[in-house]
Amino acid sequence: MQRFRSYPFYKIQAMNNNRNHNRPEFAQLKYTDSLAKTVLNSLSAHIAILDQNGVILETNVAWKNFAAKNQMIGRNDSIGVNYLQLCDATVGKEAEDAHKVAAGIRSVIKGETKEFLYDYPCHGPDGRHFFYLRSIRVAEKEPIRVVVSHEDITILKLAEEALRKRERERDQLRHSLELAREIQQKLLPKKNPGIARLDVTGKSIYCDETGGDYYDFIDIKDNNGQNLGVVVADVVGHGISSALIMASVRSALRQRLAMPGSISQIISDVNRRMAEDLADSGQFVTLFYLVVEPDKPVLKWVRAGHEPAILYDPEAGDFLKLQGIGMALGVDKKFQYEEYRQGNFSRGSIVVLATDGVWEARNENGRMFGRTAVYDIIRDNSAASADEIMEAIFSEIKKFLKISKPEDDLTLVVIKIL
């Protein structure tokens, strides 16, 4: 068997160099006028070669094709045209760019700069175009020759414009959403009610900038003393549309509460108005309206498709759901709601109203927080204030979710009857 001789790498490289040097196909390439023109014509950029005065000496095929397509005056090859004078003579909205191009090329001709780069807009019969101009000297001595190339970057520029437009629209939308959020927050109670024998608090946490959850406190004064009205509502969905419906519900309810009538009549009238506003929209609102009479004590409520409120009696250690029949607002304008009452509970009892986002908060494993967890928190914190109970519930939900973001708005109202 023939054995290969072993050579160090540098010797192998030297042998290859000597071998290639002697082969004719590795001879140094010599640029002729014919080869130079072939190279220029193979480029997609529009290229012109200028002399020291800015006169065009040669152009490539891409230049000629662009001139023909855009119906430029004169010969398509532009040979003999003074490019700098043409730029100087430009008027109108493109004049500033043309003058900057002329000044930049002159600085290259004079040797003040080695290269001039500039991108500029250009209008043609077929619409707007953008070009990236590059000017460079190819001869340091006489005769001076300068290559000017125009690369069409229209697609890139239009994409950048579209991106900037989307960014502006996004910023405007973000500003609008922030403004809507501020307005919506102002519609929620600014402070907790100060009614004797009641400790009350509430909070809404939206999963978006705006949401469809709503709660409110109504100070009710009559011959029997000072009572508290509490409303918790949830518009289907969340976001701007739900926030607008929430504002409409708040307005309709507050207007109706200014007039006499039972709470069942009040909610029936609000439902009629919302059904007219939401007709054929597929939208609806669940609502729970509760009146607390602390002197008796008595609870009265109307349930409009909403989650039942929770009543916890610490003496009995029992939880009671404040049930009731009633469909969501905005579905059937003829529906008549019923009033329900509960009076058999001890002082120190706790009432909790919430939207379904509280019970149905899901963690990264898809498991729901659930009512049982809320019951346990209420029971364990029954001696605490209403605000402490509410914060304990929100705190446990946050721990439960970990890194997950709430998928729905969370609203909670806690009432403690002292």
C-alpha cells in the first residue's frame, strides 16, 4: 500500500500557493472598460460616474431603465448632464434634499470627505419613491472621477412609515385608555361610607386599563334612620366597551335612586332602560343591589343574574348565600324583579359582595381560587376590620395566582355589622 508523506501545515500551504501561482486561471484579474461596464450593469442601484465638475460621464442599465420608466427629460443615459447643476436648480418640496445632495457630492469631489451618504424622497409618475444615495471618489489624482449610486429603498421606507404610524396610533390608544381608566376610577366611590354601626370597604382591580366591574355606595336616609345601599355589577367582557356600559348603568341607577319606589321597582326600571340601550348588542349586566338597615338589623336585596352575596354569622359559624331569582339587566325589558329579606343574624356578621373574577381567578395550572378559599379567609379574619378582611382576600388571590395575570376584573365589597 502506498503511504502518504506527512508535511507540516505551513509547507502544504506553500505548496498550494506555488501550484496555484503557476496555473493560468489564477492570474490577476485586469479590469477593462468592457468588464467595468458589465459590472456596473449587473448592479441594481442606479449608478452614474461624474467628472470633477459634476458632469455625468457614464450610467448603468438600472439608471437608464429608471429614467425611461419615470419619463425623465433628455436622454435616458443622462450622459453630458451636469448632475450638480440639476440638483441646484431643483425647486419645490424636494429642493432642500437636492441642495444637500449637491453640497455633499461637491465635498467628495474636493476631497473634503471620502464618502457622502444620504437618503431622500423622490416623486415619480407611479408614486413616491425613496433612495439611498452614496457618493465616493474612485481616483485620488487627475482626472477626478466620482461614483454616485442611488439604491431604491422605497419598500423599506414605506415599512418604516407604517411602523411609525402604528406606534403613534398605539401611543394615542394608550393615552386614551389611560384617560378612560382615570375617568372610570373617578366613578368609583372616593371613600368608604361613614354610617353608624357599619364598617364598609370596597375595591375594584381591573385586568386591563379599563373594566366592566362596578361597585357603589348609596347613602339612604328615611324616617327609620340612615341606611346603606350597596351595588356590585359586572358587565360581560372587559375593556373600553364594558367600561362605557358600566358608566351607563351607574348613571341610570343613580338617577332612578333619586326617585321614590321599592328596590325591586328601582332595578326593574333600570333594567328597562338598559334593555333599550343594549338592544341587539348581545351585551348584558349582572347586578346585586343590597340595602343594609343596621338599626334593626335587616338586609334587603335584589339579585339581577349576579353571584349571590355571602352572609357570615360568626356566632353560629354559618355561611348563608343571599339567593334570589332575577335575570341579568338588558336582556328582557319587561322582567319584574323581586325583593328579598334576611333579618335573622347576629351583630358582628359579615356580608361580602363580589364579582365572579374573585372566585374564578385561575393560577398557572388552571385551578380556580374558589368560594371555599374565600369562606376560610372570612372565617379566619372575622374579628378583623372590613378593610383587613378585604385585603386578606386580595392578598391570598395574589399568592394563589403567583406569576399569572388575572383574566377578569376583581371587585370586592365587605360589610361588617358592628
